[in-house]
Amino acid sequence: MAIPGNFLSSTTETVDPNTSGWAPKLNCTLSLGSGGRVGGGCLSVRATAAGEAQARTVTAYPVTAGTTYQVFADSSGTSTERIGIRWLTATGSEISITWSVTTLSAAMGWHRVGVAGAAPAGAVTAQVVLASTEAAGAFHFWESIYLGLPIRTVGNLFSFGTESSEINASGWTPLVNATISRQVPVFGWSTDYYLAGGHVLAMTATSAGNASIGAVDRPSVTPGTEYMAYAYLSPPTISSTAWIELRFYDSNGNQIQAARSVLAAPGTGLYRQRASGSAPSNAATASVAVGLDGASAGQVLRVETVAIVASIQSPAGTVVPYADASFEQGIAGWATTSGVATLARTTPWGVGLDGSYALAITSTTATASVIRSGRFTLTGGGSGQNWRAQIGAHVGAGTWGPVGLRIRWYDAANNDLGVTATGAFALPNTDWWLIFKEGTQPQTATQAAVEVTVTATSTNAVLHVDAVSLWPVLPLTTVQAHDAAGYIALTLRELTPGYLISVYRQMADGSHVPVRGSLGLLVGQTIESDLMVIEDHEAPLNTEVSYQIELATPAGVPSGSRLSSSVTLDLPDVNFAWLKDPSNPQRNTMVMVEKAPDWSRPIEQTSYVVKGRRNKVTLSGRRQGLEGDLAIWTVNDENRRALHLLLDSGTTLLWQAAPGMGVDDMYVAVGAVDETRIGALAQDQWRAWKLPLVEADRPITTGVNGSGGRSWTDVVAEFPTCADLLPVYPTCEALLLDRRTG
């Protein structure tokens, strides 16, 4: 799959099946190499003489002066390398090249290099330049090359300049005993992980002792909302105490809370470390600090891909804070209430079901113990609400009897209201096992705790617990008709991320129609979250429908199915009809019908006169679909502007009228449009339209365009003021979909 947003063609990006997208720039010849990571090919650059060899893209890609662009690639060779963006004028003259820092060392293993920078004044196009310093005749290899707008974490409160070090290190400042620089060490990333560039932030301890740096950005936060900070950390030694800290500040800039998470490093590679916390009531902003405790002079902590995001946990609706659920920064509020078991966070990094750590329960004797979480406020339910507690459990050492799970209830004064019956579950082997227990919320209960009962059957036994959750049990499948907006919302809960899903609209006659999702029709698509809300904008009007959901394992083996209840999308006034864009439902609009089309069905025919015969011989193609003119009215200026927006794209539309009006739901292409006034008064807002329609097939591969998780958080992180948006986005829709001018 091509890198999303890449200006480069697939052939130029992957160098498959040829090198046609590349040309020598300096001291080299090019050929098609083998052993690529994506496909078999890669770009082989051979130095003609000793010195730097440079290759460039054949095409110069349009850019806008002042806009930041990013380039990266995977590289392999016996020498160090760098990558650059070559800025060109309208006449093709070189203005300058934005170069990355040269890699710290050479490596034959595939590793990432990259850089980002703003297009200088006068820049109209740009090329990618690949460079390596070689001995005469030496080869260097490149693949998976990207040029485009910066790829950043969706929902990150930080700007790209703070999240990544691809531009410079100006997003960071020394706090204690440290200096800051950028480096390009040899780090390999998976071919489809595009958030990591080539540069890392390098914090160097000035002298022996604690050292730390902090992000300059302090984005706004909402009190009471839980946030997560994370970054990849590369410590100088295994014994180093490297950490990340999520910090909250009040409106005066005073630090009022901090949550630190210490890396238990298994080596000196890059390891993602997370810290989380809820913004206190007087919090206004947040930021991140990273550092080393007890550093030696000259030791370096490397940092990559830094983010602060609103914490989104799974399953949807869980009331367990991330720190208590995933143990990334310690054991949070968990404690042993009876027995000899001791609690600690697992070590090293990498022993976790969710995230990189788990809770380690150690029993020195073969006895029973009870482990309990802190108390969590029950939101999203009330008296009589059914709740489900769930944990992941894994035998780390020794042997254990069945693991018990239950929910303990509390009122607002923290009085114990009792506990559900214990559900006991055997762990047959050392795999991770998800176990759950349900309970009904007592009348006065406002809080609950998750309680785990364990019995070690050998001495010095270790049990790991992770991915703790407690959530209100809601229907797995619900449907709701939104008549005013013309769609049906289908909500699916407790799905398994990574599994495959197919969703069909089931009609009264038993027929099934695939429902459209963001990537096209929802047939065998991968589940990204345990909660899915699907908007079916193509559901028929005034017709009872239900939805069939089919689930399968990643390998395609069926694993279950669901059937929703029935629902009807109403169109109260049969004089109106919907015109919809299946790929952009935000453009859908309702119009008043003046007159339905008088249909024709053209056909391609050729007639031949045969000498001596009375009748001609006619050769016919297949009769084509319906064609005719739909006459409609728009009743006000808002309705008129909405119809113009709908028609502007020229894409296939869906025309829906109420059943009984003599037409079925129809996909149509709209030709040249006539718009006329009805009254003599200029102030009259009514307009009469004639829409020439040609029947079309239903779009199959077209997905529902949306923000992909994009929100105002992402906009604010990149654009300081509304005025900064005006030259970048021509419309509000372009802002939503991140479709930039140029």
C-alpha cells in the first residue's frame, strides 16, 4: 500500500518495477536493486568516483512557499547518508536544499533517514535528493521514499515541530544539566510506521547528576479529562534511569501536577514509554519533560515521536483510569487486602498485554491473596445498571489455582456495599487470558473497585495482570434513524480490534446490501476499535430495514454474527426527495420535486441496407439505463447553496424519493444544470432547477470521506490563529478533510 499523502508515484516510492522515477544528480549511476522491503525492487546508487553520490526524483512536485514539507526514506549501505528536499523556482533553477543531519554510522540493515522544512520564498516545485558518501564503485540502496505534508499523530496536542525533530530542536528547552541537539542514529522501523522520521532529539548531560529537558509548547487542556503523554526513549545504558513526565500547569504557568513514568529498558534501542493523568480542576495547559536520573557527564538520551493525546481506552466506556488499567507508570491504586502477595510493575519493558508493562503479583508461599484496585466513579450508569469487569491474566512463574474476579461496590461516603459473587477461571497455560465478571449496580452505589482473588500453588509464584477495565454493559448492537439528516446510525460495541467485519443492510424480502464505510463497502474490513458507529446514508426511505453483521478472525475464519433490530428512516413529506453524495454525506441535501423525469433509454444501433431485401439488418448494443430531466425547487438561499456544493464535485449521486412515487432509489450522474428564478422579485429566494440525470452503477470502491479522527485539536496544534487557515483551506469542508490549497 502506498504511503498516505505521498506526492511520489508508487513506482517512484517503492522503485517497483523500475527506476523510471529517479535520475542521477551527482557522481553516480542508477540501477534496479533487489531485496527491497516493499516489493522486490529498490534503488541502487553506484558511485562513479570517491565522494558524495546523489540521486534525485525525475519529477519536480508542486509546493507552496512557506508550507512545511517532509521527506523520508529507508536506506542501506556501507557508508553514511543524508536526504534532502531540493527547492526549485518556476524555471527549474535550484534555490536551496534542506538537508538532514548525516547518519551517525553506516549500516547495511534498512534504517530510516528523513528531514522536514518550509519551502523558501520563490519555491514552486521540489525534488527529493538522496545522498551518500562512497568509495568509487560502491553501492547504496534506497526504498519507501516519501515527499509530502508532515505525517503526524492524529489528536496530538503538540505541533509537528515538537512531536518530531525533523525540522529542528526549537520545540525543546534544557531544564536541568543538559544540552539539546539532533542526531540520526541507525534505527529501523516497520515499513508501514510513518510517524517516525530520521532525526531524534538528543539530550546530553552536561555533568554528572540528574538531567532533563522540556517541551516549549504548552497546549490547552480540559480539567477532568484524562490525557496520555508518550515518546520513544533510547537510554545510554540498560542501567540508566530514563523517564517521561506529563505535567499540568495553571493559567499563571505554575506547575500543579506531574505524572512520571520510568523506563525499564531491556536495551539501548527505542522504547515507547507512556505516562497518564487527569487534568486537575485548575489546569489550563500541559506539557512533557524527559530526562535521566543519575546520569554520567556526556551521556545521551535520545527521544522520538512525542505526543500528548486525550486518553481513549478500550472497551469504550471503561471507568478505570489508564494508570490503573495498564500499569505503565506503576501499580497506581492497587493493593493487597489479604494474604502475602506483593505487587510491583513488571520489568523490563515489553512484558504487557496492553502497553509495555503489567502488574506482577508475587506470592512467596503457596497461599491465597486478595488484590484490589482503587475506587472508580461509576459514570454512564445508575441503580440496576449491569457492569462488566475484565482483566488479562498470565502466569509468569510457578503455578496458580483458578483466578477469581469480582466487583466491590461503594457509596459516595466510601462505605462498602458488598461484592458480587466471585467468578473463578483456570489458566491452562502461560498465554494471556481475558476473564470477566458482571454485576448489577446497587441502589446507592456511586463507586466500584475491581477485586482479584488468587491462590499460588507453589512458592515464589508470579502472576501478571493487565488491561483492567470496568464498563456499563450496553446492547452490542443498536440502530437509530435520523430522519432530519436522512441516515440510520448503527452502533456496534465490544468488537475485537484486528478481526474482520462485514455489514449488510437486510431488506424485508431477505436481500442483503453491503453498507458503505470509510474505505468502501464494509465487506471483510479490519476492525480498528472495539466501538464502531456506522452512518448508513444510503438506507431506503419509509422502508423497514435491519442490519446483519458478520465477524471473522484476521485469517478470515467466521467467528460470529449479529442481527440488529428493525428501523425505518422516515420522509414525512412525499413532495421532497434526497440528493446525496455517497462519498461525502456532509453535502447531502433535501429538495422539493416539481416534476419527476420522463425517462428515455438510449441504445447504440447501426442499420445496414441489404441489396435485394426489404428489411434492414440492425445491429444493436445493450439498451442503456434511464435518462431524463428532474425538475426541482430550492426554497431558500441556504438550500440553493447546499445544492451547488453537492453538484460541484461532479461525482455520482444518489436520488431517493419516497416509495410509491413511481421511482426507485437511483444512482445518477448529473449533466449541465439549469437554475432559473420563479418570481419577478429579486428578493424571492425560490429557484427552479432542471437536473439532467443519467442512471449510474452504485460506486463500489468509494469510501465515506471523513476526518479520520481529525478534530480542532489537530488544527490548533498547527495553526495559531484563524487567519492562518485562510490561505491554506479554501472551504470549511477542505479544513475538515485536510485538503490544502495547492
